Amino acid sequence: MANFCTNCGSPLKPEYRFCPGCGTAVAQDKVTIREDGKGGLIFDVPEGTTVTISDAPPFGKTD
């Protein structure tokens, strides 16, 4: 399971304190994103955490 920046979607290593893609401080509470096996994503977030999903293209897409 990988962790991703909640601001830009860049992959994050556990030791990162700031996102290498956008510089946003990495929250201490972990948000993980995993595939559901049906083409969708499941966001695992701590209770009380707000996740904002934008209409930006998926991370890594250039078309």
C-alpha cells in the first residue's frame, strides 16, 4: 500500500516530511489510497480527516 500527497497525488515515502512534488507538509496521520479491483480507488483516512478530490487528471497522466 502506497501513501500519496493529499495536495498533488505524488507518491510519498514514510520518512518524507514534505511532498517532493509540491512541497506541502506531510500530515502525521496517514492517508492511503488503494485500488478496489473494479477500476476505482479506496481512500483509507483517519476518522475526522477531510479529503478533497479535484477534477484534475489522475497523477501521471499527460494526455
